Amino acid sequence: MKLSGKKELIDIVLNDIKKRGGISFKDFMDYALYYPSLGYYTCDKEKIGGYGDFFTSSELDPVFGQLLAKQFNEIYLNYFKGKKIKLVELGSGKGVLAFDILNEIKTNYPEFYENLEFISVEKSPFHIQHQQKVLNGFNVKWLESIEDLEDIEGIVYSNELFDALPVHLIKKKNGKIYEIYLNEKDGEIVEELREISEDVLTYIKELKIDIPEGMTTEVNLLAKDLIQTIGQKLKKGFVFTVDYGYPSKELYKPYRMKGTLLCYYKHTYNENFYENIGFQDITSHVNFSALVYYGKKAGLEFTGFTDQAHFLINLGLGDIMIQLQEKGDSKSFERINRLKTLILPKGMGEKFKILIQHKNIKNPILSGLKIIPPQNDRYKIEEI
Ligand SMILES: C[S@@+](CC[C@H](N)C(=O)[O-])C[C@H]1O[C@@H](n2cnc3c(N)ncnc32)[C@H](O)[C@@H]1O
């Protein structure tokens, strides 16, 4: 097949393939999403929202940020009261979620706001520029890499960051696991099964992942590195990871034979990873067992794992909907419909998960985890 998309980016990919005699899928995905100025996330094209390719919860309604702020304020009051507290968002995109959270804290939790230092870690210079406009009026520090973060006492959170990290692609064939590489033959791109790299194999072994025969799936080593870096930087506090994905036990079920890799373009999805390069998003589901396992190695303890519907309802979404219903005007009913989208089963309510981890906090109790979903394969993080 031929690569299609941004000509300049395709030439860069093809040159590297020629130079190195092939590149891993992970390197290809890194080019497609993050090559300076040309990658999907690093170029100056609208990606998130109605004129982009996908919606995030924060684009839909401010309530997502407002209820997260409520949870963060509870943490401030119970574990940091009267002390300085850092709030760090990783991969803040357009900054809409950061705006909703900061606006809510400033309006309703002034003591928390007074003690707050907000840091946005964002890899894309285009998104940083956007955030600087959206967050004008708030005291925000910007960093391009998590490595630049100093020690943190407070809360680190992300929404749809881990699914946007470049992944290794692997395939099990005749009982052996291979890694998928891209090579070029007669002007066409071909996938090749090559010997798996040592660190990918270690990940599979450490997590005791049992991959069914014939399955193609992803290994997200950058997620492992990221959660470990967060664990090292955090001295006391919590980590909130909001994203779609599952524990290992669910993720590698035989009905996901092709894995979870998907492209998003103008609110439709496809599996044509080699088309529209630089114009479309490529994502994969997050392995939450891996975040728990590698987080633990970096000192992060497991607090809880839930979904967006349970989390938001625990924090009072139902009451907000009742108040809107009592108002009874058309605007309130429109908003109720948007809020319903956030909690729909089989939709955003179930698809998006929230993993909470903590460090140096004794027996944490969080309102967002008051009632959790049934502990089946989709929600139970297995002990490894
Ligand atoms: C799917 S967007 C999520 C946007 C936002 N959190 C929201 O809720 O709308 C992922 C964002 O993470 C950023 N990103 C990717 N890798 C990153 C990294 N290693 N450090 C910081 N930001 C990163 C991307 O540039 C992009 O802005």
C-alpha cells in the first residue's frame, strides 16, 4: 500500500525507512502524530471539538471540569489544608478542561485557589499557544516535557493523554510473538514481522499478558515510562488518569483480535493507519493494569478504578440534572441532554475510565469512588 497524507511528512518517513532498512510501527506513529510542525498534534490544525476530529468530555460541557474541581478541592481540604498545592495537567490540548477546573476553583473554592500553583505540561507548541489564550487571566506555568517538572506535592491529572502515545504493534503467529515493522518495497509500504525488541518482551512477561494466537495488539512502553516519571516526581498526593481502556484481562480477549488501534478524522473512525498521515489522529486503548503495575514500582499506590458515569454521579451530577429539570426552560433541557451523553452506558459513561493512584497519603477516601462499578473483567485490576 502507498502512504498518503502530508507529502513532506511522507518523504521524511520514507527516507528514514530507507536509511534504517525499516522502522517500527511505534516510530511511524511518532512521526505521524508528533513530528515537529508536521505531525497531527504538533501542526496548527484544529483537532478537538466540532471543527476537529473528535470530542473530549471537556468539550461537551463544563460539568466534567467542575466536578473534577470538586474532587480536587476535597483532596485539598483533607490532605493539604493551609498548605501550597500543585495541580498539574499533562497533555492539556486546547486547555478547555484546565479552564473549567481553574474557573470552578477560583469561583467556588477560594481558599484552595489561593494556595494553588497550576502547571500545564503540553508537548505541542500549537496547543500551548492555544492554551495561553484560553487560560489568560489565570496564573499558569507551561512546560513542554514532564521531565522539566520539579517535585510535586498535589495532584497530577490527564484526560485522553495516554491513548495518544505512540505504541509498538505486536502479533502472535505460530506461538511466537513478533513486532510489526514498516519497510518499503517497489514504492509500496509493507508490514514485516520482526524479532520482538527486548523491552517489549519484558513488558509482556512482567505483566503476565497472555496473547491469543493470531492476535495483533499494542504495547505502550511510553505509558509505562510516563507513569513511572509521574511516580518519581510526585512526593505526596494523587494521580488521576482519565482515558478509554481496560485492565489486561479484558484488553486481550479473543474478540479484540485486531487490537484497539484506531484513527479519528472529522468525527469518523477508520483503521487506515497509513492514510491521511499528519491529518488524522491515531489512538489505542490504555492498559490500566500496566499503569497500576508500573506506577507501584515508582511508589504510586492504587486508590481506585471506576468509570466516568459512576465518578460524576458520585460527585453530584444527578443533583445538577435535577436542578436543571426544575428550571424547566429549553436551555436547561438541552444541557440535560449533554450531561446524559457524559454518563450513557455503552457510551462515554462506560467507555471512559478513571484510575486514581496516590503516594504518601494514609487510607485515602474520595467521594468520586463512593460507589464503584461491578468488579468484573472490565473493572477489576488484577494483582500481578
Ligand atoms: C487527545 S489530546 C487531549 C487533550 C485534552 N486533555 C482534552 O481533554 O481535551 C492529547 C494531548 O496530549 C499532548 N501530548 C502528547 N504526548 C505528550 C507528552 N508526552 N507530554 C505532554 N503532552 C503530550 C498532545 O499534544 C495533545 O495536546
